[in-house]
Amino acid sequence: MTPDARVLRFPSAVGATGAEDYGRFTRELSADELAGCFFFTDDDRRRIASRRGDASRLGFAVQLGTVRYLGRFLENPADAPASVVRWTACELGVDTDTNLEQYGAGEARWEHQAEIRTAYGYRPYGDGVEDELVLWLRARAWVSAESHRVLFARAAEHLIARRILLPGYSTLWRLVGAAREHADARGYRMLAETPTAEQRERLQALLQTPTGRRLSTLERLRRPEVEPTIGGLIGGLARVRALRALADGLGGLDALPVARLRALTVDAERTRPADISKMSDARRIATLTAFAITATERGQDDALEQFDRLHGELLLRVGAQSKRERLADSEALDAAGRTLMDACRVLLDDDVAEPLRDAVFAAVKRDDLTAAVGAMARLARSPDDRARELVLSRYRGVRRYLPALLDTITFLANDAGEPILDALRALQEASGAADADARAVADGLRVAAVAHARRTQGRRDRSRRVHDVRAGEPARRAAPP
């Protein structure tokens, strides 16, 4: 791969774009970098070989590789690092001890620079180039929202790739700053023009501290509820409702690039309210608008995460209680099992000639057998069933936040999640009643499950009839569920 086919990178690190490092060799080059820019094709070698003397040939080659790497010529080619000179000398097959001091002080270097610009298509930074660069910088700044130093380095890389000789440091730095300011103002203006006067007043109120409170409204809405308790979940749901009321009617974020929206969101999350108040009107409204819209989504996620933690702990507690009850009932379960075992032995004994019931009651008293069956019916059940009963026994605590949860969070699902949505709707209807208890809610969930099963069966029957018709068979009427 030739050097011209490579994507050349600005040589200095992103953080080292100071005036003293700009367009200079600031470190030793790696072997890959040397091979990328100081590798010479057959055409390059023929042009280099036309020079007279090793110093002239070496100086021409060093200048050619330098402009490929740095994007500009060194005033004195002898200032190139020794490793670059040695590598180039080995590429050309000249003595590595060749001195470039005399070449750097002579007039031939200027002639070589002019020839390289003409032969390889390098353009000086001048009329037409700046307008093209400004358009590129504005587009890049708008999409990427990069810092000043990063965009400066990217602009230098862009000029090097386009074979445009780098301008002065202050010129490029000024153009980058102007492009970033233009992109920032464009984004602020887009968002600031959207809110109405009422919405602006609502956003400005975020920066005020209510009487009797230590934190402003913005600071309180920034902080999610982290306490995994019922009170914490209720507070988290109240935060979601407050954020939704704040973001009601706001928009415009879809037109912003992702990077620029992220930068606005970071400002809204980390900047102090006092500092936001000092921003320009457009930037302040844009920052608060971005916070209101994005915080609403994050607030709902925070509330759902808190709900998951709260119910995860609830399930762990009822599971542990179910196991403890199981251990406590183990003696009664063993006794009932032994009684039933004695009765079953009589049933399985082929030598018993008398009537079977009389033989069983002779071996086990009727009252004992009745008590054993009752004990087994009470104790021998699935742990999940007992856990469900324990969860229902905690409904009094769940009822404190259940209506707010169902009214605040909007649940959506695909076809596979329809049973869950039906259950949630039934749960919302049941929990809305003033005298609703755990059993009523459970009955509502069972009704929803039965209704969904009927709809599912109906869809299966319709699908089967369609399949029969396509297969050429007469369609069968499905039996009512």
C-alpha cells in the first residue's frame, strides 16, 4: 500500500496540540509510521535519483516524507529526527552518516519544496481553501461535539489527507473555535425556539429553591430515590410524574445529533443551578429542555429498577418464610405419611381376604386416617403455592404503591406479552376499588388469564381453519371454548 493510499494521522497526540508542537517532530517515529510516510515508490525513486549528490537526494526524500507526515515542510530539513534521516538513507541506499546541515542552509531546499508541491499536488493554504475548511469544520463540530483540541487535531488530519499545507497554528485554532461556537449556537437556537412562554417559565422555575428547602427543584429532580422501601418507590413514582409534567409539550431533541444531545445532558446533570442561571438565554433554555426530556426516560427506568429491587427482596423473604414453615411442619408431615403408609400396605397386600375397607380400618383407625389425609392436604403442597399465599398476605403493603405504579408507568408488549398486559389491566381495575383486598386482586388476575386463554384458543382455531382451506380441505367450525 502506497503512502498516498493511507489515512494519515496527525502526528502529535490529541492532548499535545500546542503551538510549540504544531507541525513539528515532537517524538521518535515508530517503524509503522516510518514505513507509511517514508516509503518511496518507483516514481519517487526516479525523481529522487535525478538529484546530484547524496545530500541533495537525501534532503529531497526527507522533505517528501516530512510533508506527507507533518502536512508542512520544515524550515530546515536538517531538524528532522536522526531516526528519520537514517531510515530514509537506508531506503535510498546512501550513507547513513550523510550530513544535511549544508543542504538545510542552501537554496536547493526551496526549489525541492516547489517541485514537490507541483509534482505531488500539494496546495498552499489560501483563497478557497479556508471556505472549504470552514464548511467541513462546522459540519464536523455539529455532528461530533468534540473538544477544541480534538477538533483541532482532526482538522489537521483532514488538511493532510487533502494535501493542503497546514496554515499557521493561530489561524487553524481560531477557525476551530469559530466552528464550535457556530455549532453550539445552532443547537441552542433549535431548542430554545421550541418552548412556549409558559414552558419557559416552567423550565426557569427549576433553578429556584422553594421556601423551606435546601436544594433547588433541579437538584431534587436530578437525584433518584435509592432507598429500596415502599416509601422510596412512592417517592420515585412521584419524581416520574413531576418530570413528565415538566417535559409535557417539549420536543426538538430528535433534530440534534447524539453527541451534541449527550453534551447538553451532561451539562444539565453536572452544572450547578447557579452556573446555569449565568448562561445565555438560549443555552439555558436548551440545557433545561434537554434535561426535562431525557430525565423523564431515566426517571421511569429508575422507578422500575427500584420496583424490581423491592419485589426481589419481598420474594426472597417469602421464600425463606416458606422454607421455615416447611421445616416446622416436617414432624406432622412424617406422622401423616407413616399413617398413610400403613393403610397403603394393607391395600397392596394380596393375602388380605376380608373386605378391603374393613381390613384398612382394622389396621388404621378411621379417625387417624382422616386426620392424616387432612394433614397431607394441608402440608403436602408445592412451595410455590405457599409462596404465592405469602405474597398475597403482604398485599396491604403492596397496595400502598400499586395504584400509583399502574397509573404512572405505561407498560407495552408484543403479542407474547399480552397475558401480562391483560393481568396488569385487571390488576389496575381491581386495585382501584376502595374495598379491594388480596383475594379480589387474585380473582381479577385469574379472570384475565382465562380471557387471554380463550382469545389464544380462538386465534389457534382461526389459524387451523385457514390452514385447512389452503390445503384444499373444507373449513371446520371450531368448538366453542
